[in-house]
Amino acid sequence: MVKWRIEIIEDFCKGCEICVNICPVTNLYKSGKVDKPVLRMSDRFGYQGYPVVEVVDPTKCTGCHLCDYSCPDLAIHVIKEE
């Protein structure tokens, strides 16, 4: 089974939530169809003063890359684990 690692560069994250809102698994969580999201907004703030995204359950990541393709600040990367 392919595993994916999600890297968040908190110094780049501006808390726009695009990655959280576009993640298909996180949307399934919001509709009650899975027990945990892949991503969510954290209670922490980056050095720019914005809330940052955090990885909740990377094992649920499908590797679709929608989060990293849609991030305007290049703050999130999905990496295939060997």
C-alpha cells in the first residue's frame, strides 16, 4: 500500500484554508463519512500571525495532491513514501 507524507511549511502558511477545503477526505469527514480528516486548521499561529494548517491523519491521504497544487504560498507538499 502506498503511503503519503504531508509536509507543512508553517512559515509560508497564511491560513487561507484552501488545502483544508479542497481535500476530498477532509470533505468526507465534514459530511460524517470518515472518522478523521487529513487536514484541519490548528490553534497555532505562524510567525506571520496567521493560523496554520496541521496534519491530523496522514494515513487517510489518497495522494491526490490537490492540497499542494492549490496552495498559493507553496506551504504544503505531498510526498510519496517508499
